[in-house]
Amino acid sequence: MMARRTTSQARPRRSSPVRAAFLSRAVLCDLGGISERQLAVWEFEELLAPARVIDVGGRREPLYNRETLRRIRVIRTLAEELDVNLPGIGIILHLLDQLGR
């Protein structure tokens, strides 16, 4: 007969406050593997948008969240691996948004 493994009751974890992490344009482009020009094109085509825009020294600075980084990876996959054009990418992203992913 095999010995039975005993488990101690797990203590509930304390939930820490969730803080949104924002990325600058340069960091987003570096992590996403795209140029700032490509990011500007995708924003112009309304495939992406900053999560927040702040004022820094009289200059507007866009900030992006992790969801934007994930979306960049989806766009790159569609464009580079599946050869989908920008209008097609827009349609696919819209459908994914509607499905709630």
C-alpha cells in the first residue's frame, strides 16, 4: 500500500494593488521589434493607440501598456508570417476585439 501524501492547507494570498505599467514609444518599439516609423503608420491606420498621453515639458508624450505590446506582436505575425495587408489586419483586429479574444 502506498503512503498517502498529506498537504497543508494553502493560505490565501494577499492581493497586491495592481498598478498599470506604461511604456514609452522607444521602449515599446524596442520590445515589439518595430521602428518608430512603423508604429506611427499603425497608429495612423488606427491599428494601435496609446493607452495614455501625458504632458512632459510642454510636449505630449504617448504611453503604451502591455496590451499594446501584445497587439504589436499579433500585427507582426499577421503581416510577416501570414502576409496580410494593412486593411486585412484592421479587419482581423476588429473581429478579435469583438470576440473579446
